[in-house]
Amino acid sequence: MAPADDPPPGSSAPGKVYLVGAGPGDPGLITVRGLQCLQQADLILYDGLVNPLLLRHSRARAERSCRTEGPQGPRLDQEAINARLIEAARQGLTVVRLKGGDPFIFGRGTEEAAALAEAGIPFEVVPGITAATAAAVYAGISLTHREFSSAVAFVTGHEDPAKPDATLDYGVLARFPGTLVFYMGLHRLESITQRLIAAGKPPHTPAAVVSRATTPLQRTVTASLAELAAAARAAGLHAPSLVIVGDCVRVRSQARWFEERPLYGQLIGITRPEEQSDTAIERALELGAQPVVLPTIAIGPPDDWSSVDAVLERLHDFDWLLCTSVNGVTAFLERLWHRGGDARRLSRCRIAAIGPSTAAAFERFGLRCDVVPTDYRAEALAAALQPLVAGQRVLWARANRGRDVLLHQLAAAGATVESVVVYTNRDIDHWPPAEQALLEAGQVDWIGLSSPSIARNVARLATPAARRHFGRKTRLCAISPVTAAAAEEAGLPIAVVAHVFTWEGMFQAMAAALNRDSSAGSRDSSAPQRDSSAPQRDSSAP
């Protein structure tokens, strides 16, 4: 159940704080309870280990707490974080403190809970998947195993081993009959391994470092305990990282799975409007890629609904309803419902959609399409309709701009075509600085172009520093030949064109290109080293 006992903002009673574990990096690993809290929140205070893609599940104001001053926000120490939680709750807000991993496993969640309790603020703790278990599973390492380990210990690597009053007893750890997992240990890796060996841990003990676990930037290095620090340095691993020590590391070669995904380690620019990007983002993650949300247009309602409302009153005049995007279907039918109508108003109409995603949008409203071309573009839809529409009236629910191929070709076939704008496309002025920085550094591997207008907008928004990588470090994939032609006309070099004109088709084309690269030996098949500090916010073409 979603939180039900929070007073509304502005009430005299305090709000409530939820200390929520976000999991280790993969946004799909948050719990159902955690998602419920995000959906109910008025304010989200999230830490630097949280994947910002999780913020898509909430409309709340989001503030990032940073341990160091930087472009992501001002520095906040733990006392300042506690004070912010208390202040917001006293304003009657429902607050989610979103923390990487689990709040109570090396997450300082108990300090925040204690501060809330002392201030009289009601709170709840929502456990999360801790980094140790997730990192091990995503690296193909079982922390327990009937042959190798019947116990596992979680150890902080952040405590300075050189402190005379250190609480960690490396003699006990060296004799521990199971797997050791060190959190936050990368920067002290050499000291940790040396102290374990000095305390009696065999130098040949299998060990691993998992960097940026459960994200498409995950990298795993395995070596003996004696050689692990040197191997991690040579690989250039980045924090956050976990260190795993024990015989269970041996099973990695048999159980690795995450790093075998077809787009593993690739940074892919998702250019769909933010309102429509979820499907492409989730599919990119499933394929092992890191989505970089680069919207070029924003979707909105018409400036004036009067022309739409007038058409809705005379739907009985039309023989066909035609939509060329999911947006068109959704905007048209939601407006019909808002005006007191429903699907019965369309009883005289046959329905045509440009592709399967648009057809699926009709199906969500209980409507089945009569015509869906096998080639998902306007010319193919017009060709499929031309033998059917002579002497008939066609209603096209469309955007405020786009190609008029359908209008002209159906009119030439003898149809009376009336178009009505049910949603608008507005150009985005700029991309966020962090995403632009990734482009300018050549760290985005692919950009998907899902319509001619998006292709032109990418050419407009990309800075000269970003464009110099196009065709080299950053490859562009077009959803169709029409989009490819528009991109090339705008000066964008197209590397591949999808055979199936959907985002899934573009992902398949990217994977096929990578397979060709791998076969030719032109690319390193291991995951690239990346700077993953940029926030990630952000299917058929819009």
C-alpha cells in the first residue's frame, strides 16, 4: 500500500520521512515499496550513488546531496542532510531520502533515523538491495557456495587500516571461513590486501574488484589476493567499487551473464521526448546499454482545443480515423473521453495506424486497427489506404508539424482528408550540461534518430565540439531511410539504418554493427572505461 497517513502540505502536523534503499545502480532493482514511496513523495533528497533514472517515477521536487562541491550540487555534510529532512517534514511534506544500496548497511541510515526520532518526525525505513549481493550476482560471483563458502562477511573498506585504534581485526578476517566483501575499499585496496596477507590469508586466494556494479559501466577484475591491487590499477577502475575475497570468485567464468548482453557498455543517446522515453530507456538497460537522455522536442497539448472539440462532435461524418504516432492516439482518445465520449463514437470509422506501436496504443483503448502497413512510414500507409478510401472521408489526428505525404496522396486517391492537431511538438532549446559534456568528450557511442525532425534537431543542438566526434567515436543510427536522408541533409553522418522502423529495430542495428566490429577486430570487446557522473533522466517514433 502507498503511504496513507501523511498530512497534506501546509498542515500543522509534521510530514513523514521515508528512508528508502534505491539499490546499487540498476534502476530496476528498487523494491515495489520503494517505488510506492517515490510516487507519493513531495520532496526527494537523493545521494550521489542513486541512479537518477529512478526520478522518472516521481513528480516530486528532487535535490541531490553531494559529499563534495561540484556541478551536481552544493556539498552537504550529514548534519546538513539531517537538518534538511527535518525542515521539510516540519513543513508537512512527504519526504523520501533515497539512498544507494540499503540505508542500514554502511549507508548512515541509522544516523538519519536517530535525528528524525529526536526531532519527533515520523519515519519509515524501506530496505534496499545492498551493493554486495547485487555486485556479486551481476559479476557472476556467488558469495556462498556449497563447495567453497558457507558464510559471508560485509566489511567497510573506508576505515583507515593505519589507525592505531582501528576496530577491524585483520587476524579475524584472515581466518574467516567464508567470503569477505569490502565496501568502499578501492582507494585502500593495497593496504587491505597486504594486511590480510600479513595476517595469514594465503596470497593465492581468489579475489575480485567490481566497479560501478549493476550499471552498463560495470567492470570486473579478478586476480589473486597478492596481485589484485596492481590489476585494479592497471584496469583504471573507478569508485564505487566492491572487493570480494574468497574461493567463490572461481565460479565467475561459469556464472557471468550481465556482461554478455548485446549492447553492454554502450552509451546510447535516447532522443525521444522525455514524455515518451521510458520504453526506449528500459529496453536499452535490458540490452546492457547506458541510456543518455537527449530529448530534442517536448510534447504538449494544442494551444486551443476548439477545433478538436468541433471534430469530436461530428465523428459520425468520417469513414476512417488515421493516426501516425502514439501521441496522436493518446491525445485524441483522451480528449474524446474528457468531452464525455468514448469508443462508441467511432462505430462508423475504420482505423489505420502507421506502425505496431501506434496500433498498440489504439488497443489500450479497446480499439483494433483495420490497416497497419508492414513498412512503418507515411508512404507505405498511404499505399495501403489508397485502394480503400476513394469517395470516403478521412480524419487524421496529428501533430502541429510534420510531413504532409498522407494528406496529398490520399487526396489524390479520391479521399476527402481532414486533419486536426491534437498535440504539439516544441523544440528543446538545449541539452543539460552533463549530457552535453559527454557528447563533447566523445563518450556517447550511439545516438538514435527516430524521425526526420529529431535528426534536424540533433544537428541544431549538438555543439561543434560534439559534432567533431560524429561518425567516429559517436555513431548515428537512423530509424528509416527517410530519417537517414533528413539527417544527411542536415550534415549528420549516418552509420546504420534500421531494417525495422522502430526503436527496437535501431537497437538491433546497433548490436549488429558491434558484432561486425568485433568480428573485424576493430573494437575492443570489453566494456569501455567511462565517466558515469552525468545524471541520467531520460516504442515507435514520435
